[in-house]
Amino acid sequence: MSTLPKRLITYDKKNLDDHTLLDLYRNMLKPRMIEEKMLILLRQGKVSKWFSGIGQEAISVGVTMAMQKEEYILPMHRNLGVFTTREIPLNRLFSQWQGKANGFTKGRDRSFHFGTQEFNIVGMISHLGPQLGVADGIALASLLQHKEQVTAVFTGEGGTSEGDFHEALNVASVWQLPVLFCVENNGYGLSTPSKEQYFCKDLADRGKGYGMESFIIDGNNIIEVYTIIKKLTASIRKRPRPILIEFKTFRMRGHEEASGTKYVPQELMDQWAKKDPLENFENFLKEQGILTEEQDAQYKEEIQLEINTHLKSAFDEEPIVPNVETELGDVYKSFDFKAVVPNSETEELRLIDAISEGLRQSMEKHADLVIMGQDIAEYGGVFKITEGFVDVFGKERVRNTPICESAIIETAMGLSIAGMKAVVEMQFADFVTSGFNPVVNYLAKSHYRWNQQADVVIRMPCGGGVAAGPFHSQTNEAWFTKTPGLKVVYPAFPYDAKGLLAAAIEDPNPVLFFEHKALYRSIRQHVPINYFTLPLGKASLLREGSDVTIISYGAGVHWAMDTLDKNTHIKADLIDLRSLQPLDKEAIFTSVKKTGRAIILQEDSLFGGIASDISALIMECCFEQLDAPVKRVASLETPIPFVDQLENQYLAKGQFEKALIDLLSY
């Protein structure tokens, strides 16, 4: 490398010994040399895509070296130095980038979209923002478990424009979580310059709005990065709190290589090229007599040999052979369900009481279970399901949250990564839209992508019949039955609700647990007083008959029962699905093959609802036994209205009797 003017980056050795300084250099050199090799392989078509971190190595290396190895880091796609400094074997990284089985995602995801518990790294997803809230959850677990650890999470200046950034910083500040928020301000979000991303002088200024300490660090000065972060992390361990760091740096390559850098003024590129963190530090070490030419040549030779050896190993690895069973088997974490049988002592409970009791007993059973939601602590939640919980379990485990559905779902995911369980209460199921991304893209896909369970239950008070209007009455289960990796439970009775909620909490997979508000206080049943579980994915046959199979769930089950009570001459199999994903197909097919007729009743509007899929399954698997077309009954194709007479017209309840009679007379 050519000699550069000494003072382009000013270094202060502080109290660092030569060994540490050389480690900093070598740890920066390694990702730079790997990247240079990757750019060659990209041009040769041997890797499919590359996000370059050239020019930003000092941040990744400095932060990682300042952290303890057991502390979690959540990097981005320009943080190769995090992975190499944590000493992940290069052959595994090369296999990951080539989509080989020895990588971390079995060829299911690319580049740095992976995590590894072995090295305490949690990779990003393309939506950027969710990992900030996930860091909150990991830090919360550290706080609850008294580990005195810091969680570091990276984002770019572009990522700070997302709502997740605000939500995560707000939660971390309110809860005083030990999170180091690292913003790499490299000038551009793809091609959009920083001046079009935010309208403040420095992103660090935002820390003031959260009552949070913030610092600006020269991201190209490895000594400054390492020494300041080491001091701050030591302080956070002693006094847990979040800190916002803005690293000033620059992206010397395109957002990814295909996008290029034509949108960047050449003089700006030239200016930052002179502040190359590796070249400047190399010259400093040589000027100080700490690094000799011979040592430098030896480092480069050793790293080059390591790269070539591990790259050959990855290239020699056989390509992945697709296997349908393997793919389907990895969508969910395997779970050896062992039923806890209820005792004979019962008490009459409303649906709402059964849910509360099931949640309370689960809190007693699982000491690592945390429940979170708006107004759930002293107030007991808007439906009073957690009333009194805070007195029994304390504010650490029963946590009021700010109004930030996205960050709280992400926090729940972080708790799961740290080995804990979480229940999140949506105040209304409708509000899950504000947290939709982490549900369908983070929770649902984590196990399939990198074998990480999402041990999270999201409680979803839902449904009409209570004159609550378009934003408090939806029954939106179909949004989630469509998404592989999620489980969806929807009980209609107190007994089922208690046993299924307990099972959902035991299950290490993400579960959407729907609770119909109109049934909360209107349905009573004798329920065992002790803790018990019911298996997910098993339907309940409530009535038996040979005329027709009625399939429903939630409030629809009660509408069907009312209709059968009114029309006693109709002898029907009435199936309460209870669980929509997994779905008890065997129960459906067995009944339909017996009766020859099927009608599916759902409260949701018709098009795109789960009734359509059940109808298709019946047509595909029971066609020869059918004596009539499969009938679907659902609510109107409108948003759910407020006033009683419009809501009554909207709901499928009023249409079901006629549809059933018409089907029987076909």
C-alpha cells in the first residue's frame, strides 16, 4: 500500500499495548481481503450477490472487539468484520454465500441473513428495522436474568427512517435496556443521500428525544471506535441503559455491486478514499514501529492461505439436493407435545375467566415467561384478563408497553432468542397491522431460515357482535393461516381456551391465539381448575349426524349450534376446528365422506378466507363422496360497520340457516 499523509486520521494510542493494536489491524485486514476475493468471485459468477463493507471495517471490528464473546451482536450486511472477528470458520461463511448445506441457512437465505447461537450473532432481514426491537428483547432477557451484558445492534442511516427505529429506541429508553444502538452513517441509502433521509444535523441528536446518551464517533478511526465502545459497554454493564452511537463513515462501493456508485460525486469518493480505515491504520502502525513490513507480509500470506483453503472446501462441498420432507419439516421447530390431563374438579367459568386462569397458571409453570401489552399491568388490560397479575408476578414479568406493536413483537422475539418465553397481548386483533412485518417476516420464518425458534404467543381479541366498528371488530385469522411458520388457534369454549392457551405457550413456535370478544362474557362452561393442555391441530366433534357436515370455529360454532337447536330435524356433524393452523384435515375428511355434504361457516368475509381453502381441500380429497357442492357462508365483502342494524346485516350469522337448508335440499 502507498504511504499516505500522516494526519488524514489522527490516532491516539491511549493505553493500548502493541498486541491489541496489531489485533485491531489484523482483524480489519481479514474482512478486507475476503471482500476483495468476493468481488473477484462475483465477477466470475461464483457468488450471486455481494454487499460490500470496504471502508467501514473499523466499525465492525472495533465494536466486536470491545464486546464480550457471550454478548449478542445484531449486524447488517456490511458488517463482515463482526463475523470474522467472532472467528466464524471461513468455510462456513463461504458455504453460506454459495447456498451450500454447511452454511447457516441450508441454502434458504443469502448473504448475512442468518444468525448463529454458537457465536451469539443474530443476522438481519431485508426489512432492516425489526432487528432493533429484537435487540431490545435480548437485552431485556439479560436484565431479567441479571447477566450484566450489553446487546449491540447495527443499522444504517437509511434504516433510522423506519418506524421500528423510533419504537425500539423508545422502548429501550423507557425500560432502560442495555442496548448499544450503532448507526453506520455512510452517506447513502442505496442511492438516496442522507440529506433526503433526515432533516437534522446529526442522527446522534435524536438520542435527546429519548432521554438517551448519544455519541458521534469517527467510524474510520479504529482506535477511537474500539476505545470509546469499550468504555461505554463497561459502563452499561454496571449501569444498564441504552446508548445511541452515530459512526461517521462512507460506503466506497455500491449498495450492492450491481447498483454501482455513479450517483456519488467523484470528488466525494476521492475525499473518503484518503480516509480508508485500513490503509491509514497500517501506515500509522508502521510509522510507530509497531508493524514491520515483514509482519504485514506474513499476516497477508496467512490470511490469504486461510481464504484459499476454506474457499476450496466450500467449492468442493456438494450442492444441496432438494428434499420436500426436509423443507416442510423445518418450517416449525419439532415439539414433543405431552398432554397434561385435567383433574375432575371443575368450576364454571366464562371464556374470559378461562383465558385469564390459563395464562396465570402458565406464568406459575414457566418462570421464564414474560407477558407484555398496552395497559396490562395495574389496569389489567382493557378486558381485565391480566387483572391482579402484577401483584403476583411483578412488573418485570407483567410489562406495560408503549403503543408500539411492532417493537413489542420484536422484543418478544428477542426474549425467545435469549431462551425465554413471551406472550404479547394485542389490545385488539385489528392493531396487529402495526406489527405485521415482524409477525410474518421475522417470527414466521426464523426457524426455517436459521433454526431459531420463536417462542411467542400473540393474544388476539377479535370479532364482531359488540358494535365496535371497523377498527376493533375484525376477525383477521386468514392473514396468518396463509403464512408458513405461524400457528393459529381460535377456541370457541372456555375449556378449549384454557387448555389450548397453555399448550400454545408450551409450544416453541409462534402462535396467534384468537379470542372472540363477543364470547368473553357470554359463554360459560365447567372447566378443570388445575393446569392442563390440549393438543393444537385437533378439531372437536360437537354433534353427530348423517345429513351434513358443518365446519366452523369461534363465534360461528355458536351460530351453528343455535341453528341446529332451532331445526332439530337436521342431523349434522358439527366440527369445531379450534385450531386453524395446523388444521385437522382428517376430522374434516372423515366426516364429509360419511355425510356427503359440507358447509363451512366463518365470520370473516368470504374471499380469501380459510373457508375457501377448506372447501378446496374437500373438493380435492372427498369429491367422489360428495352429493352436493361444498357451501361457504361468510360475512359481507365490506369492512365491518358500527351500528347494530348494519353489523347484524354484515355478519354471516343471519345467512347461515338459509344456506344450510338450501344445501340439504340440493
